[in-house]
Amino acid sequence: MLPVSNPHPQFSITRASHVVLGVTDLERSRDFYRDVVGLVVTEETDTTIYLRGLEEAAHHSLVLERSAAAHAHRIGLRVRSDEDIHAAERHFAAAGIEHRRVERDHQGPTLQFRDPVGTLMEFTSSMDVVDRKMQNYDEYRAGFPQRLDHYQVVTYDVQTATEFWTGLGMRISEYTATDGSDELWGSWMEVKGNTHDLVFTNGRGPRLHHFAYAVPDGSSLLHAADVAGAMGFGDEIDRGPGRHGISNALFLYLRDPDQHRVELFNTHYQFIDLETPPIRWDISNARRAQLWGMPASNRWFFEASEFPGEAVQDPLLTATPQTLETYLGLH
Amino acid sequence: MLPVSNPHPQFSITRASHVVLGVTDLERSRDFYRDVVGLVVTEETDTTIYLRGLEEAAHHSLVLERSAAAHAHRIGLRVRSDEDIHAAERHFAAAGIEHRRVERDHQGPTLQFRDPVGTLMEFTSSMDVVDRKMQNYDEYRAGFPQRLDHYQVVTYDVQTATEFWTGLGMRISEYTATDGSDELWGSWMEVKGNTHDLVFTNGRGPRLHHFAYAVPDGSSLLHAADVAGAMGFGDEIDRGPGRHGISNALFLYLRDPDQHRVELFNTHYQFIDLETPPIRWDISNARRAQLWGMPASNRWFFEASEFPGEAVQDPLLTATPQTLETYLGLH
Amino acid sequence: MLPVSNPHPQFSITRASHVVLGVTDLERSRDFYRDVVGLVVTEETDTTIYLRGLEEAAHHSLVLERSAAAHAHRIGLRVRSDEDIHAAERHFAAAGIEHRRVERDHQGPTLQFRDPVGTLMEFTSSMDVVDRKMQNYDEYRAGFPQRLDHYQVVTYDVQTATEFWTGLGMRISEYTATDGSDELWGSWMEVKGNTHDLVFTNGRGPRLHHFAYAVPDGSSLLHAADVAGAMGFGDEIDRGPGRHGISNALFLYLRDPDQHRVELFNTHYQFIDLETPPIRWDISNARRAQLWGMPASNRWFFEASEFPGEAVQDPLLTATPQTLETYLGLH
Amino acid sequence: MLPVSNPHPQFSITRASHVVLGVTDLERSRDFYRDVVGLVVTEETDTTIYLRGLEEAAHHSLVLERSAAAHAHRIGLRVRSDEDIHAAERHFAAAGIEHRRVERDHQGPTLQFRDPVGTLMEFTSSMDVVDRKMQNYDEYRAGFPQRLDHYQVVTYDVQTATEFWTGLGMRISEYTATDGSDELWGSWMEVKGNTHDLVFTNGRGPRLHHFAYAVPDGSSLLHAADVAGAMGFGDEIDRGPGRHGISNALFLYLRDPDQHRVELFNTHYQFIDLETPPIRWDISNARRAQLWGMPASNRWFFEASEFPGEAVQDPLLTATPQTLETYLGLH
């Protein structure tokens, strides 16, 4: 059964907020995100570098932490207000979700937790306000990334993950399912009125597949690819430029020096009206993955960033070899 | 005083929904919006033509009504659900806002009203669902318009209009004010998390200055201009391409055969977090109107579509001739 | 030895002019080139369809001929004037190049010949003049193709082909060679002042690898890909979008219903000054093929259109398996 | 009478090569061309700065000379080889054209002269070769200017100028003329196979109206405008973005700190075949100047850079006030 969004959630999630990555060489990763992606460096310490998109007034949407291992440390979502943090706390306590308050520099009240499929997450209700750089066009570089938009997480149990998050008010805009059944292979869920803020896809998990920044247009994507090529990261494009069937995004995927994956994309559509049903894609439909062009690399399909201390489990749903070939677009 | 958004409005407005225009030649106007703008025709009757943007699943976002006079008949906003229509009715009754239920083809419950500055509006909670055309790329034409985004209304009293709409939960993202004072000359208000859904600017009003469709990128704007030129509407571009300081929109304004004005634009920024303050622009700051390039034509500044039966009033605030010159970017 | 351009050729070649393809279903191929590529149909007969790019004032740059087999019938080049046709005739007679005058509808004097590696070609000095459609922006479709630009031919003997064509005044802008030697693997030759009009690459030949149309910008390429996807030709993109190291072209390759290959590209650079040396690329340098992104499909590397009656020969130069892997970008 | 290109000129001109500007503040002008336009600085001395476009392998296409007055010092064209310099010398001597050999750093043999309408020019046959930067995408800035393309000169006698240059082999691609007569108001002449290398328009002259760099696409133009706005040069856009009827160029015009004018443009069409007639535009046809959008500023029409020591003369042809209004697009 396709889960339905809870119309009266206990608290209000507003958007994807910030991703925290463990990186093994802080300077090298900063250079990548600043020069090859085009993010703005807000602040640097000996152990941590904070970056943001060009239009973002929040202190950070990407945090790089010096680390021995290249893990995805956690992904962050915004809630509306401090009161929503309290409400989330009460709800998690009642629902038996492991959680705790944490202190985070430059963030307001912050609640860390793991969702039922082991994704390490945190909610926060505010951040230090900094200047929007969107009109500093002379500082635009590479992909002109404007703002963090969404996450994709690989999970061993899409159904459970989807039930949890729709229970918190997220709404499914699109989903993939086994042909002729309701077995969920992927769910695209949103809170901010476009196609997705949080995506779960079937596979060995929990692992962070990618986080995504919105760019102004297709030419930004092409320029990002050109800059990546010029700076020696041309081979680190493991998919795209291409157009997803799902969400209609024009995309480019890049791997950072620790092989974390970042997406640059354009042109999600609006998804607000309640009468609009989610779009279903059979997993045998290759247009799901790309409307045109060559299939993704195997790297794109099978590699992702683990979370520290979270054991990766095999997916509950498995495909026949034939289905898998179709799924990978190898038909 | 700058009005502050009511954090707990009595009902939930979700987005700009549909504009209804009186046009004197139905076929000529349809051809314009289909061929020069690129909208999709959903349905035609003898008296009415319904159009929508390429990605829109709602039956219409533009309605053309055969009419003796070229008026803006009304502008529509969406509310979340039928219950919000009831709540709006109760609220308007209590607040003394003139309103009435109306039957509209292809729309759910619909409430018509005039706001305190005479803008003719209607709320609806749903529409007939139709196919999104966003992946029918072979049907893309002209500006590739994706979805209706916002309205700009000229009013004789920006302060009153702004207080009304912030009272219904809209939030000010940017505003213009007399230098060194709090006299509001324009307010950009949003409900859907980007810079504006409804804008009021100072002038003879109420008049509809324009309605705006979002396009995928800057090259769509340029192609729209090229198509307009090829089809004999090159002179009907009364502003742009250019970049507004306010909202950072890359814009192109076109006049239709009845001189109604439609904007095509790209790259609004996201405005969701409560800690982010609105941006203030002094009216003497010409970058407000365009970050670069030539000033708007006088037509753009002084012409707009009247609402039927609503007397146009002179603005309460007036500028010195010097200020006006700066305002018009004629410095 | 790298051949050097003859500074005083016996006649003046000016540009790539027209390609003639045998197609097995005339209507289906016309629909592809008109709707998926965006070419203009100049004229149709029962057996032949003539098309051209949007800016072209010449009657045709692509000719589709109803045929039992999907061959490349011939490729055409322009010479400056009728006198150049006579001079070419004299030169070919003296040089022992098989040639003959032919009558071609809508073309001036035309000389058919085969070059020393078996490429079927013809020179013509003029064509019927038709309207340039470049300002009919309302008729622009798909990739907005402006003009035929160049050909790439697979040959078993790049050295011989290159010596022949440089002897006729073509100039090498870039070339590929075995690492540390002068063994030519590919030569990019030009007459009109940008990087290439005629390219020969090493492989089983003679076969036409592709012909290429110039498009206005990167967004045209992306729109062409979107339209291809929407019209069911998404899988017929066998390479790109991507950026070649050689020539710096931003490219998209599409296969037509008979598997002839057409390239859409943008941003060749200018190559006019005599003091500028050609650029050499070792075949082990994968950036040669793409500055970024995923390698071409095997289809792109190994499939091409044969010429009728011309036996395909194995290349004189062969690569070690390791070199071949690098050549294919599979490192 | 419209002059016809000399099919056998005494020497071979190949392209627009380099413009030399007197500037009053060397550093300020360098910063403008590097940061607001995006040119590459090749070399700096105390008195002279050399710049080039991203793809150019020639040492310079723009030379800034420290100067008390903001004059256009001269404009340069390339000839094919040293022998063409000799041939030009012989031809000018026979034809009574004032000329002299000059030594120019980084240039081969160079011949300075004034054409019959007083334009200060020089021919050179080669330059020092430097690296093409076109694949250093990480160094791309502002408008991504690729190469110098053409000049526009205001002259008091278009007929005489056109006769001189067509006599040297230039070919008219488009021209403007008084309605119903052959009075030449402007001539667009080319040698390199696209629409123009040298343009003369009617007015007070000789003055350099602008020099133009080709950019990769429309989005480069928009980004250049955004960067200009961000760096305080937004008001120095005195025309565009817009589309000329003549030449079909998508254009943006910027004034430098001394008010010299530089154009960034895209999408000239190819003009090679001899059977293609030039395009005629009546001066009353406003589409000549722009296919769409607002007319140029008066600054664009009436301001231009004088040459040192060359008296500016009133044009031989004058327009009626009505014609002038149309000419200016003020209809």
C-alpha cells in the first residue's frame, strides 16, 4: 500500500537544510566544493568548513568535517520554529524514536535522531543569517549553485522509510514500484511544494546516495561539467548531463575527492495541490531513469556514502536479473 | 510600520492559481498566449478559453473571456482544501469583507471577494486534474512557460493592501519604501516559499500590472523574445530582458493584443526560513528596478489593466518629480 | 610525416555542402530530420526529400533518397565558382582521380569523384537560392540546426586521405597520432576558418561516421535531447551531451531511423592564421575524446554508414588492446 | 550603385585582428576588460596592456595604451602572409593611399594606413603565438569572450568607404539604404565567411562605434550583463540584450571606463556562397535595428570614439526628421 501523507503532522518540516560530510582532506574537499561546484565558503576552522549556495541566507548547507573515514555524518532538515523542535521531541519520545538534543555552532535548537531505517538526521529551527550572494554575479563560479534542495538515501526498506516520513507530513510526488504490484522501490517525498526534499531508493542501506543543489539553468550544468573537466574532475562525473523521467530534473552528478556524490540540477516542477495524485513508474520503465541518452554508470547505481556506525543491510526487495538489467537501463 | 505576517492565519493560502482576462478578440488572444507565450490550450468554448503552463496539472491558470472591454476580470489564489474555503468565508464575514460563493467550471468550491483596495479576487480549493505536459518537449513553444507564479497589482494604498494580506498569512520578502521612512511603496509577499505570489506597488489603482509565468532558463526568455519578434509582437515587449534587483528575477514583459501584460521570468530565490528578514529597497535606488541595462519604458510604468466596475484612485503617496525620475530609472 | 597544406591549390574548396543518404522509409526519415533534429524541408518528390538548416540560403544540405539499403550515397563540398569545377576536372584528370560530371537538380555544375580511400564525393559550385529561415523563430524546432558544418569519415588509411586533401588546400587544425610517433590516427582538416570541414579517423572504411549541424548554443543541444526523448528517440543518442577535447565542440550525436548518425554541436573555434600550428593529441590521451563525462558507447565507436559499392577495408594501423581501451576511454 | 566585391583582390585580407585604444587609466581599463568582459591579459608594460579572447592563439586582439585622451588609436586587420603585406604596400602606393611600415611588438610585418574616409588602420600578417585558453574553463569570467570578430565605424561617406573595401575583396552581406533608392546608409562587409568583419554606418565620422567579441551563447550575454551590474557597470549597457535584424546577432553593448564601446554577440550566420545576394534593409524598417524589444539609447546612436588627429565630418547623407525617428526606432 502506498502510504498517504499525514495531513496534520505533529510538527512542521519545511525543507532540506544541511548535509554534514566526513572528509579525509579538508582543504582538498573545500577546493572541490568551492571551485568545481561553486559553493561559497562561509567559515573555516581547523576541523570544520561551512559552505552555502549563492542565494542562501542561512550560515551553511554543507559542512565538511575532518575525519579519518569518508562517511556521511548526517543530513539535516529544517522545522518551522523552535516550538516545532519541542513538538518533534515529544513525538519521537512517544513513538520510540531514538533522539537527543545537540549543540551545533551557528544553528538554533537542534534535535539529532535516526529514522527507522537508520538514516542519521537532525532537525534545526534556525541558523545564523548571512548575506545572500545571489547578486554578487562576479563571484559566480562553475555550476552557479543556488541552494540545497534535496537528499537521496539508499535503504534496505523503502516501505518503512516512506511510512515514517509521510507520517511526519511528507507527501509522495512520484514513486517506483514493481510492475503490477505495490512493492515500493523508490519514493520521492516533498514538503516545500516541489517534487522532492527526501528520496528513498531500494538497495544496500542506509547510505547517502547524493545531496543536490539547484542551479539557474541548463547552461550552468554544462559550465560545471566544463570546469570539472578543466580541473581534472572530468572522470568524476558519474552520470549526466541527462534528464530524469522522475521529477523531470535536468541533472549532473559529480563525485567529490572522497567519492561523496553531489547533484546539480534544474527544473523540478511544482507540487502543491492536494488533488494531484503522485506519478507511478514501473521499475521496468527505463524512461524513469532517463528520458534520453546513455544509462548511468555502474558507479552511480552501486556506490554511496555510508553513515558512521550504521550497519549496511541488504534490501528486503530483490529483483530478477532481467528486471535489474532493465532497472539499470541496460536493455 | 512594516506589517508582520500573521503566524496563525485562519485559513491556508497556497499559491497564485489563475487569472481571468476579458479580451476583445478571443481567437487572437488565444493565438498570442499559445504561439507567442507558449501556453497549452486545455479547453475552448464559444465564450471562454482555458490555458495552462506546460507543467501544470490543474485545468487552467489563464482564462480568456470574450468581452467588450479589455479588463482584468479577477485573479485567483488557491487555498489548501475545501475546509479552508469555509474558514475564509467565516473570516470574511467576521471581518466585513464583501464576498460570495460562485460556481466556476472545472473548479472546486470558489469564493469571490474584493480586498480592501478593490482587487477582484477569488479563492478556490481544487481544479480538474489534467496531464502535465512538461515531458512533451516536442510541444514546447516560444517561452516554454511552466507555471503561473505571481501577480503584481497597482494600488493607491500599498500599506492597507499589505496589512490585509499579511493578516491572511502572507509574508513580506522584499519591499520598497521612501528613503529614510517607512512609507511603503511596494510589497512583495509570498506564501509558497519563494519571493512572491502577490505584489502591490504604488500608483493609480486598483489595476493588474501583470501576471507571471516561470520559465526554465534564460535561453527560454531569449527564445520567447525571438518568437515574439518573428510573429510581429517585437514592439510589445515593454521591458527586458533584464534583471530586477528586487527578487533577482530575470524578466521579459510582453503585452497581449488587448495590452494585458504577461511576464516571463526565471530564478526567484527561496524564502522559507522565519529568521530571514525582508529586504528593504529605498525608492531612490535604481538597482531596485534593474541591476543592469536600460530603464523600463513609460508604458511599463504607467499602463495596467483595470478591473471591471472598480474605480481607479490616485495614490495616497506621491513622489517629488526628482524622486519619480529616480524611481523610473531616468537618473 | 604530418602532411602540410598546399598553399596554392589548383582550385578553391569553400565548405561542406550537402550529404546524400539512402534511406529505407522516406517519410519516417523526413519526420526524424524535421521534428527530432529541426531541419527545414525545402522540397519533396516521390523519391527524394531535400532539407536544409535554418540559416541556409542554399536549396539543400541534406538529401534523403528512397533506397533499398541504408547507405551514405555521397558527401558534397562546395567550390568557389564554376571555374573551380573546371580546374578540379583538369586536376583530377592529371592526377588520375576517377571523376565524372553529373546532373543534379537544384545544383550548378557538379563533379562526382572518389578520393584515394574510396570516399564518394561531389563538388558543386552553386545551388538554387532559397529563403534563410533564421529569423522565422516561430518555426524553430528541436535543436535549432543552423547549417551543415562538417563530415567525419572512417578510413583504413588516414595518412593517404590526409595527404590527398591537404594537397587540395585543406589545412590540419588538430590530429591524433600514436604516442611518440607520427602515425596519423585522425586528422581534422578545414577550409573555412574554423576547426574542421572534413575529418578522417582510423578504422574499417570507407564509412561515413557522421555529418554535423551547428546549433546556436548549449541549450539547443539540451532541447534537442529532450525532444528526441519525447518522440521516442532517446535511446538513439549514442553519445553526449559532452565536450570533445579535439575541436572543443559541445556535442550531441543522434542516430536516424536507418542508423545514419548526425551530430549537433556548438562552439568550434576559429582557425585562420597561418602561424598557428595544429594541435597534436596522443591517442592515449582520453581527454582527446571528452574533456568530461562518460565515454562514448561502443555503437558510437564501431558503427558507421557504408558507401554503396565501396568495399570496407581493415585499417592499416592497429592498436594494442591496451591502447584500444584507452582510445575508447575505458581506462 | 551597390559596390561589388573585387573577385581578384591584390592581396588577401583574412579577418579583424586587433583594436588599439587610448585609455586614460590603464589599470581601470584592464580591470574592466578582464573582469567585466572576461578577456585574458597576455602581457602588461608600464604603458601598454595586451589582452585576447579565450580561444585566441594570437598574442593580442585588444591593446590598451595609456593616453591623455580617450581615442581609438587604430584598428587592425590580418592579411594572409608576409607577401600580402608587400602586395598591399605596392597597391596602396599605386592607388595613392597614405601608408607606412611600422614596428609593433609581438606582430609580424605591419603596414599602417588611413582609408579614404579617414579610418586609422593597420594590416599585419602574423603575431606571437600564445596558448589558447578555451579549455581552461575554470578561468572563464563574465561574458566568456572567445575572439575578436568585427568593427563598426561611423563615417560621413558610406559609399566611398564601401567602394574602397569591396575593392580590396570584402563582400557585402547586408546593407541599409534610403527607401526606394540606392543611397547607402550602412554596409556590412565580410572576408571570413560570416556576416561581417567591417561595418560602416552613416553619421559624423570617422569614429569607431564599437568592436565586437563573439561569445559562446545567449547565456554568456546574460551572465556578462549580470556581472556588469554586480561590478557597478550596469548603467554602461547602452543597448541590449537584443536581436539585430541585420546579421541576426544577439547582442549586448557595454561602454568601458573611457566610453569606448564593446559588443558581445552570438550567432552570426555563414556567408560564403557567391550566388547568395546581400540582404537589403530600408532605413525605415525598424526591424533592421532590433527584431524585438526596446530601441537603443541615444547614447548608442550618437556616441563613438574619435581617432586621434582625424577631423570628424558631418555625413553627406542626411535624413528627414521623420526618417530619423524611424531610424532610431522611435516610431
